[in-house]
Amino acid sequence: MRERVLTSLVLAPLVYATLVASAPYPLIALMAVAATLAHREVSEMVTGRPHRGPVLSLVLLAVIAVTCAVDRPRFLATMTPLVWSVIWGLCILLTPVLASRKFSRPWDVLAGEVATLVWVALPMVCVLWLHQLNPATGMWNLLSAAQLVVLPIWAGDIAGIVVGRRFGKRLLWPSISPSKTWVGAAANFAAASLITVGLGQALALPADTVALACFATGILGQLGDLFESNLKRMAGLKDSGNLLPGHGGLMDRIDSILFTAPAMALLLHFTQN
């Protein structure tokens, strides 16, 4: 637990600083690095084979850098969150199917690599799109919409762990996640929703949009965690990796964000139009 807290104290300020920086470049760099490392973990988890190399990841870095280097690039105007969400959803449906295969043929491995790349990469693009929804002058943008994805997830995770360990007795889904409880899930939803409501009011979002945003952060975030836990059980793994002391792999930290970001981008896309 001590390692977990220390790791969070180091990483949380860094991530938050990129979320509130007006310039997109720090967040671009963070999302690109996170996507590259997470893709390595999840591709090995799904295919059961060593990562084929950084080629796809390098392509991902180039795409993210080029499409998000300037405010509202043409790519973000044409490839709307609706398109991203549909493509991402198809890859999500495909991933557990691929994870159950033997991966005896090269095409199977390639399909696993591509599906997991999309699963990890498109939510990162959605976070960057959210960051550019309400640009601000000066060095900091304390009302970045990208915070709607990250801060409620953090709050929900903390509340779920603390309350679940203290009061939780009935397990939520023991065959997939042996430590999550119904009480912890309720605390997660409550904390995530509370932060979402506060940020929604600060961003002057309509009440119905805020309500749907609470669903994205409080429910979809936890579904993302359970989805990745199921893939780990299928692969016979406890953690996706050992990159973060006390937390496991990077995927273990961003799995909820990967489900929340596309939904939040889709929701705010229709709110803005």
C-alpha cells in the first residue's frame, strides 16, 4: 500500500499539470508515451506472445503528434468522436474474441496487435480532443474538459479502495475481480459522480449532459476496469505488468479511462453542436 501511495504522489501532479496546461504539447507527449507502453502490455496479454516491436507504436506516436500539434486540426474536424467511438467499440468487441484464440497464424497476431492498438490509442486522441474544446489564454487552463475523464476516475478509484476494504463484504464479480465489492463499487460511483457534477458546473454544461457524464465516469469507468480484469484472468495474469510499483502495469491504471474517454468525447461533441 505504501508503494501504491508513493507512486501516486509522484505521477498524479505530473498528469494533472499536463491536463491544465494551455499548450497541448505536454499532454500530447504524455498520451503518446502512455499509449505506447500500454499497447505493449495489452498486446502481450491478448496475443500471449512477445510484442512484435515498436513499429505500430511509432506509427501511433506520429499520428497523435501530427493530428494534435495545432488547435483544432483538420483531422479532428473530420474524424469526429462518433467515428472514433464506433471504431473503438468494434475493437473492444473483437479483443476478447482474439484473446480466446491460439494465435497460431501470423494474421491472428497482427489482428490482436491492431485491435489492442485502437483500444488504447483512440481514447488518448479523445482526451486530446477534449483538452482543446475550451482553449484558454496564458499558461494554464484550469477548466480543461479533459479533466472530466481523469479526475472523477481518480476519485472513484480512491473511494472504491478505501470504502471497499473497510466496509465491503459481498464481492461484485469474484470470478473476474476477487477484491472488488458492491460497497466499493457504490462508493466509486458516488465519488466519481460528485467530481463530475462539480466539473460540469464549472464548465457550464447542461444538467442532462452532466447526468450522462456521471454515467460515463461512474459506470463505464468501472466496466473498463472489469473488462481488463477479465482479459487478465483469460491470460492467467494478476497484473498487466510491473511498470508502476504498487499498482502493477500501466494498463491497470488507465483501463477505466479507456472506456470513459470515448464516451465523454462523444457526449461533449453533441453538446457542442
